[in-house]
Amino acid sequence: MRFLVMLLVCALPVFSAENQLLGSKVIRLALNQNEPAIIKLGTDGITTLEFPYKIEALDGYGFGVSPSPNGPDLFQISFNKGTNFLSLKAMRAGVEGNLAVVLDGKVYSLFCTAAEDPTFVVLFEDRSAKTSSNPREVLAQNKRASPARLLGFLDKVKAYPSLKVSAPEIFRNMEVAEPNSESSLEGLKVTLRRVIRDDGLDSLGFDVELANQSDHDFYYDPESLGVRVGDEVYPETVSDAGGIVEAGKTLPAFFVVAGTATEGRNDLAVTNQFDIVIRRITSARDSKAPIERKEPADAISTAQSGSQEPALPTVGNGQPERSLVADERKPRKSHGRKRKPSATSGENYGARPNKEERSEEAAAEEDE
């Protein structure tokens, strides 16, 4: 028993030293754009690097996915797109090389070197980022990309056919799919030509073709564009669409979906089955040209030459009356001989004389 106790006592320092040695194989480093991080790699095992953000791009000379033992590659690299970690291994002793990693739109440099005491895991921390449990601050940290960056992404989506030939490196870290799926809406044929994803922006760009197969112009709201995936609808964030497709015409429409309606990440893949969402405007009149509400320049002259205003009412001498009110305030004149107005004619100018007054008037005319 005493021997067993002595054995345990002697073994404890050995176990402690081994734990400390293994503990040194896992290190934490701060992200720093001003200084390369030194990564010690082994030739027998791998070293895994974890970053606080998803890796947007990698660039380096001498790094291969499946290098041959006697080939020109110095390091073996294992990386899956859309993740925040990668693994490295030195192909032989004494090799050195640098690797550039793009995180959150920033470039960081790694100096990789073969060593006898390689590191197993390197955990990178963004110590400049403020950690907080306040929901408002967390939401602010996960806010969407700026409008300027989204507009730049929209321009890339619009110019994809030419940029993929002249500058294909722009889309090297983007996912592209061309489903060419079709749907229809009241005579409008909608074809989804292309979907491009920029994971760094958590945004998808859509290239849609709108073909009006009816004999009426199709009006729609450009701000209503979006996509449906299952039961979820993702509205556009920025778009470039005309709002009208004339009868028999085919026009493109471009829009970008960024994040979700709750300001979170959507993480949508380009291989999803997207249904295009579009809202038609039915209040506008169908016509061959956009509706114009301007009056023609010769509207007044046409009205004067082509139509006549009704003639003003005239009195017995053929002159127009000044106004209806002015006429009613004067005693009426007979079309025959003049007669004397009655004593109350100034007050009751609108009343007609009765039969007795008419007979007296006739008698007076006979006497004259």
C-alpha cells in the first residue's frame, strides 16, 4: 500500500506536466491587421484555426487542398465555404509561407511555419468587439449591411454576364445559380434567370425577366418585389425595376434580399426553390403608353374655334342683358305700346297683373 501511494505521488507531477504541455497546444490570439499571426504547424497532424466571423476569402501561395508529397505545395489546407474555421498541415520540415484571410471585409495575415512543437488549435478573438447581453446592442451588432454596399452588390448582379468574363475574381467567393424557373401572373411571364449570394453581406441578388404576353400594359410596384421560400417571404432591400412592362415587351428586373424582416441572418442558399413575389397595380389604365395627365397646349384655342358658348339672353331691342339679377329689378317692358306702371310695380316687379288690371289697361289704351 505504501508503495502504491508513493507511486501515485510521483506520477502526479508527470500528469500535471503533460496537461500543461497539452494545454499549450490550444492558444488564443487577438485579430490584428497590423501584425501577422504566427501559426506553428506540424508535418504529422493538423492545426485548426477558428475565427469569430465567417471566412469570406483565402489567398496564399503554396497552399493546396490535395498536395502531392513531392509536389510544389508547401502546406495542405482544408476549408469548407461558409464556415469560420480551416485546418492546415506542413508538407515537410522547414517550410514557411503566408496566408491572407478575409473576415468581415477586412484582411488578416497568417505566417505559417513548420515546427517541432506545433499548435493543435488556434482560437482567434475580436477583442475590439464589445460583448453585451443587452438585446438592443446585440441587434445593433447584427445589423444589415450598409445601403452603399448593397447597391454595389446590386450593380454586380446586373453586370454579371460581362464581369464574369472580364473580372471573374469578383465572384470567386460568391455562389451563383441559374435556375431559369418560370411562373406567370395575369399574362406576365416571370423567369428567374440568376441568383447570386454574397455571404459576407448575407444577401442574395436576383435577376428576373418579365415578359408581358397580354395586349395590356402591366403595372407593378417595384418595392413589392421579393421571394417566397416555403412559408417565409423575404422582401427586397434595394431594387432596379421600371414598374411597367408594356404589352408584348420583355424587360429585366433586379433586386437584392438582405437578412430577414427581423434584422437577422437569412443564410439562404442559391439552390432553394424561390417563388417570385410581385404586386400588380390595377388602378392604372391599360394603354400603349404611360398615362399623361397634362392638358394639350392648344386646349383653349381649340375650345374657342371648335365650339361656341351659348348666346346671352337678349331683351326686345336685341341687346344682351347685363345680368339676370339686374333684369329682375327693373319693371318689364311690353312688346306693344307703353303703359304706365302701377303704383306698386316698383315693389312687385315679378308679379303678373290680374284680369281687372288688364281690362283697365285696355280701356285706357282705347281712350288714347
